[in-house]
Amino acid sequence: MSEITADVIVIGAGPGGYVAAIRAAQLGLNVIVVDKRAQAGGTCLNVGCIPSKALLHSSHKFAETRLHMKRHGILVENVRLDLKAMLARKDAIVDELTRGIGFLFRKHGIRFAHGNATLLGPKHVQVVNEEGKTHEYHAAHIILATGSESISLPNFEIDEKRILTSTGALNLPKVPKTLTVIGGGYIGLEMASVWSRLGSSVTVVEAGDRLVPTLDQEVGVALHKALEKQDIGFRMNRQVTKVVKGERILTLHVTPTNQKTDKLPEIIECAAVLLAVGRRPNTQGLGLENANVEMTTQGRVVVNRHYQTSCPGVYAIGDIIHGPMLAHKAIEEGVAIAEYISGQFASVNYGIIPAVIYTLPEVASVGKTEEELKEKGVSYQVGKFPFSAVSRAKTAGETAGFVKILTDSRTDEILGVHIIGDAAGSMISEAAIAMEFGASAEDIARSCHAHPSFSEGMKEAAWAAFDKPIHM
């Protein structure tokens, strides 16, 4: 058994972990990264954010070519799907990006260890590789960044062939004739979009009465309508209580949520089912009990504002601590913890973390929703502007959706921005920066925006929030 020392050990090579490692190395610390995968990138790069966005983009191209090119004067006949090539493109992108992280590790002198890591106590980590060999590592600082995993449901035996998590849904060898998605959140709606565009008949079963309940309600309603127009079916206020596996068909028993009924369950038959009911912190087997690391009742690691756990020298970031399970949130925490360990001041503004759903249209938001402001009794103004009145959206043929800006009615400070539209995921960054620096709606409105551009929708919504839009 070999013993290795370093200044910092990072357990988990996902967005939070690898960024923490790189930033710590940039600041002069000796860093070791440990991950159970042979290549860095975590869930996000390997089986999450990146491959799903690759398929979303490819499936959009396919659907656009098949259904919408004629309006641009482009006639395309006999459009066919080569799913094998589409999946290969997705895998190539993943491989390129994960190898890129490996290059950055080598560039910054970061050592990478492949294996399962277990805390043996403060400053002490044991790693067992796939060959069964054990190594012990010692460091003054240990950062836990192990991410999250998909939640299953009782009596669902996941095989990643017919009963899927998001991992299996990224690698189906053929388009299922029918697909049922359980869960109307970010992951469920994105995967529903991919396979619906490629030809599957998709039904989403959602336990609540709204899709993505954290969204501003007006935006959520608009998204629901847009997806219905794309022939995605929805069964709201419903739960799946049972699945029966036939030779070729899965039979789902569906009942009203939280309602006792003597009626026979509704039956949905499908070729495949995707469980997208949420994610949970990936902390099993980490040996947290060996270091007396405090946990919440929800299974998250308790940390203070400097990401320190109850064990001195052990820190935690990303999906295993408080806050939204988003890669970019973990990235910001990765930078912050590395700088804190190096003796610098660092913080993350949790009130200004954008969120994006990569459906068509895209949805992006940052800050407070209108419902949250009402609940808190905040006096606010609403500025809205539709993309149907934005010239760039007209020329692109993507006029669905709008920009909605919420401001303090006394100070004009921006409290929240919510966008549904073709370029929402890119546009939301302007809103986040504006809010980070305490900008008002008038500040955005009086800042010159390129013409023609989708971002003019932001400018016009800002005008609407404090005065009147110019082009409406």
C-alpha cells in the first residue's frame, strides 16, 4: 500500500471538482483529483449536460430540416435519420471535452487517480482502483465534489434498455415507438423533446399541476403550450404506481396524485419509460461517518459559508450541499473554495444563479419569480416584450416567447428576469451580470444593444419595466 501526500485532494472530477482543482493549482497548491470514472468530467460531461445538449441540437436540426426548411425556400426531400451517426457525434464531443480536462490537469501538474475514494478521517483518503489495489492519500485540505445521481421509484427495475434513467435515454440504439417520461422537470422535458423530434410518441406524466414548478408561472404555462404544439402529451396531477414488463410492451398504472380512489388505474402502454423524478446527493460509500461529517435529513452535507464541513480540513461543494443541482453553481463554488483555501476572499451570490431549460423554445431565468415577490409582499413592476416584435427573431423565424423583467417599483432595481425564446440561454447572462452589479431596468434600456439581435428583446422589456417600450 502506497502513501501519497498533497496540499489538496479533490474527490470528484465533475464541473465543481475539476474547476476547484485547476484553480487551486493555478494558485500554487499541489493537487490530486480522485474519481470513480476513468476520465474526468463527472456526470455533466459524460452522461449529463453535454451529451444531452448534443442530442438536443442534433434532433432540432433533424426536425427543422424535416418540417421547417420549406418556409425558408429550402426544399429537402427524403429526410432520413441516421441515429447511429447522431449518437457517434454526441460521443465524440464528450470524448473531446473530457480529454480536454485531462490536458488541463497535465498542464497544471494535477495528478489524477482513478478509483473509489473513502474518507478514513481528517486529511486521510483511501482509494481502491479497479484492479483492487489500495492507495492512501494525505492532504491538509480535502474537497468533496461527488455530485448527484438519478432517483428511482419503488418497484422500478432500471435496466437502461426499456426502463431508463437519463443515462440510458442518451444511448437508445433505436427510436422507441412510444416513450413515457415520468417527471416534468428539466431533464424530463429535454429528453422528451429529443425523442419526440426523432419520431417517438412521447407522453410526460407529472405528479404536480405545473411543469417545472420553480419557474415563473407565466413562463411555465407558455412552455407547456409550446411543447403541446410539438405533439408531446401531458398527464398532469398523475403518478405511476406500477410498471408491468411484457415481452415488448411496458404497461404503466397511472392514478391521480394524492387522491384515494377505488377506480381502476389509467393504463399507459409504451415501448420505453424514462424516470426523471429528480436527483439525490451522491454521498454513499464516501466514509463520511469516519470523519464525523454532519449531514442534513435530506442527505446533503452541512457546510458553513466557506464550504467547511463539521470535520476540520474537509470541504464540500456542488450537488451534495445546499442550493440548486446545477453545473455552473458547482463551478462557482469550485473557484470559491480553491481561493478560500489559498487564503483569498471568495463568495458565491446564490440569489443570482441562472437556470436554463434547453427545449425549443429555450427557457432561462435568474432571480425572483413573480409568485415569490407576491408572497413576500414586494412592490414590483413588470416589463414584458414579445419576440414576435423583435426583428432578429422575425428574420430567424423564431418568434415564440417573450422577455419578462421584474423590478422594484421604488428603485427600479432588477429583481428577476425570465425569458422564453430561441436564444434565452445566451441572453440570461446579461441579466445575471446586471443583477450582480445592482443595475436598474433603465440601465439596461439605455445601454446600446446591437441591431438586429435577440438581445433587443431584453432592452425593450427593460424599457417596459420603467417607462414604455419603443417598438410596441
